[in-house]
Amino acid sequence: MKYNFHLLLILLPFFGQAQKKAVAYEVKYDLYENEQKTADQFSFIYDQGVVYLSKPDSRNQQFIDFNKKENSTTLQYEDQTYRKVTPFAKLPEGRMDERSKPLLGFACRFATFSYFSNTIDVWFTEEAKAKGSPYSNYLPSENALVLEISVNGSLRMRASSIEKKPHFNAANRLTGSEILVNDAEFEELKINSRYKRFTVFSEEKINFDPSILPAQERNLALDSVYHFSKGAVILKKIKLPAEAKNSEFVFAKLTCRSNGDAYDRTGSVFMVPAQDSSLVSVLTAYQFGLEKLPIFTDNQGNEYQGIVQEKNYAPPVEWMRFYTSFGVGNFNDKRKINHYDWAENAVYKQDISALVPNNVDEFWVGVFIGNYDKGGHIVSLELDFYPSFEAPDSLATEKFISPLFSTVNTLEMSGQNYGSLFGNDTLNVTFTIPENTTNLNLLYTSTGHGGWEGGDEFNPKMNRIFIDGKEIFAIVPWRTDCATYRFYNPASGNFENGLSSSDLSRSNWCPATITPPYQIPLTNLQPGMHTLEVIIDQGVKEGNNTSHWNVTGILTGKRPKI
């Protein structure tokens, strides 16, 4: 057999290349906090010009592509994959200087970046066969391997090794079927993917309409909206998905705008347990009348319906106390003022984590706005459920939620009395703390109303709470920041001295705002029966002007899951 030695000499270099295996590199980093090494580590793979920063099973994938000179990030959300691309030319530019230091045998150069008032210092080399950075945005050059990076001098990642790995052909992590989005769209998707949103009400009217008759069926339907108390209350029975039920953080987000009502009104978002035939709840009164509620009688013989916890009755669990604006939305074009950019609606969002049960599947959610306008208000309500920062074991307890009292008269339009008992009496209630209850707190919400200039709405008044005869809390509830919310109040009256009604300080509320509860620790209160009293320095009645107070008190805590 004859050989063509000339051809063999030509092909030998190619045979050598074919036999040479492709090599990837894994770069490992140790993490430090305040120069103390932690137990955490981070690593990425550099393979044929691409850096793979994420684990293969992660919903988010990050790549640095040195071949295309771009960063790429993907997100899986609602059965679709989205992708954004950032060319190297649009990455933050670092400021270089002449400093150098050795890391892993390389003489490293220095660069510093500034981002959102943070200082990011980077040590890098251009001599390594691997390239990349633990943070894809901070790449000092197109050939850099970052071996150390620190944030504000306290958080630091330092490379500990560069190891050869077999080529793993990870290109299939990008299939080409991703939906390409811009940076702003991607950020929205990323945030929305991190938590669960649950819509309770969407564009529902709350108004005053005597023609609205209450539903009186014993078994009201799930996921249906019911209107009660002549339209001033909407209620819906909801069932939460499992991932929402097991979330650690829960926020209520309410959007409200005027649909004709020009005034600031008391509003309340609340929960009512699913109906138990052995108990009376406010739902019973919504359906069948005020006479179904137990009566609290003050020392002058005045009657107040359903305001304190009793053996077979509990008031609603108030999630959020809010106050509507003076006409935001409906009155924007009816009072145009130069340089006054009225808001389109009022948005209220509050942490209600302690008040949403995690031991039941179904309950009622309601919204009340006290008003006498047929157009009323339009509201939407969603619940936002955020997962725990900790391991699932942190949710091994169930919440203890016990509403003790509420003078928020959500049946106002059906004749329920205002909470004016404090002018001649105290509010008192007896309650029981079960065994093994921990993290016990009293959530106390208080707002004063009525009487115009001489009434409690515009005059500071002392609130005091006693348990078993001992004072545990005293405060003068007062807000001085109401002028902050002027652009939510187009229908607010303007006075000759330049102030507007919505600017005025009030007893713990402002038009277009939330009034959050005071959190009063009760960690030393022992299990068993106790008595609570609320004393308020309520102003005296002046003619037809009567002051009153909307107060709620809810015990919260944790108990072992059964």
C-alpha cells in the first residue's frame, strides 16, 4: 500500500485539533461579610466563550456571552420564557486606576463602579483562559475575569479556584423561543413572578341605594359579590390557593376613586369567618337585620349593636382602616387649578400578615365605605402573598386572631349607632388567652370624628387602655401630615387663609390615607381570662354635633399547629 506523505503532512495538524477535547472552566468564590468568611460559596461555568451564572433548574438564567458581546437573562413565568439582552456597550463603566494585587497567581488590576449610591470594587485579570464575573453587570473589559468583587467594602466575593471541567454543551438553555422584552418590561415580570396576587374585588361600586335588598339565602355562594346595608358594604367569600395560604407576608392593596361622592368617608377592609351555625357574626346582621347582633348598653342606657366580643359573637377582623379622598377621580375635571395635578385614584397598601388566617381555607372579605351618595365610590381589592425568607419550618405555627371590639359601624346605613359611648362610659370586654399562645399583641386602631371645629375630629384627645385594671397603653392619636395628600383631594374646600380642608390635622386620620394600628406587646399576659377597658376623653355634645370614635382591638399571636 502506498501513502501520500504530502497529504498526510498537511492533515496532521487537523487530526491533532480533532483529538483535542473542548474544555470548560469552573470559577469558585468564597463569600465574606466584614472580612469574616461565611459558609456560603458561589461558582460559575465558563464554556466556549459563554458564562453560565445560574443553576440549570433555576427559573432565572443569567449568561455572559463573550462571543456576541452581550449579557442575557431569561425568566420563566406563567408557562412562558422571557428574555432581555444587554450589549456590553450598555453596561456600567468602571473607573480604572493603577492599583494592582496578586490573586490566584494573576497580577490583578482594579476598577470601581457606582450603582444606586453603592460602591462596587472589582479586581480582575485579562490573562486567564476563563472569563466572566459573578455579577454580570460589572465587567471591566471584554476579556476580564473578575477574581474579587466587593460592595461598599463589607460584602466581598473572592475567587478560591479555577478548575478545568469537561465541555458540557449548555447552549440548549437558550432555545430561541423566548419572548424578547426590554429592561423595563423584564423588571416588571421579574417582580410579579416573585409573589402571588389574588383579586378579591375588581371595579365594584360602593354607594347608598335603599333599593338594594340583602341576599337572605342561608348558603351564600363562593366567589360571588354581595351588596349589603343599602350598598355601603360589599362582601365576597373566597378560597385561597395553597401557596397563598402558606405565605408568610400578606398585604392588602385597595384602589378607590369617587364615582360621585365628593366627601371624605370612613372606610374599612375586613374579614368575617365562614359562617358557623352556632355563632352570630356581622354577616347575620347584614342579611337579617341589626336586631340579630348582641347589644352593649352604656351607663346612660344607650345601646350599641355588636361592638364587643361575647360568648357566641365576635366583631369583624379589621384588616385596613382607610379614608376616602375628597372626590379623587370624579371631580378632577370639575376643579382645575394650574399646577395641581390631581391623582387618578387613591391607592392604599398595608401589611396584614398577622390578620390573615393560615388554618382555614375559606372566609369572607368585605369593604365598607360610609356614604350617602348614589354614585358612591369604585373600589378594587387584591391580596398580595409573599413567600417566607426562611425555610418552610418557619411556618409550623398557626395564627391566633381574636377580635375583641370594634365600633366601626359598617351597618351605619342600616341604623347601627356611632361609637359615642366614651362621653359617659368606658368600653369593656372580657376575653380568654388560650394556652401555648406566643408573640401576643394587641392591634389597636383609633380615629376621632364629628363635631366640626369643636369636635374630636379636630381636637387631640387622650386614649387609654387598661387590662385587669392596669394601664398598658396611653396615646393621643393625631395626624399632622394631611397636607401631604392635597393632590388626592380635588373636591376639598379651600379657605380664605390659603388652607384647604384636606390639609387640616385630625385625630389620627387624613383624607386619602390609611390609619395603621398601634401594636401593643402583651408578652407578659398569662393564659386565662382577662378584662380590657378603653377610656377616651371624648368631647361633650354641642347641639346636634356629637363626637364619636372608631376603635378596633384585635389580639394576634401564634400557636403550635395541631
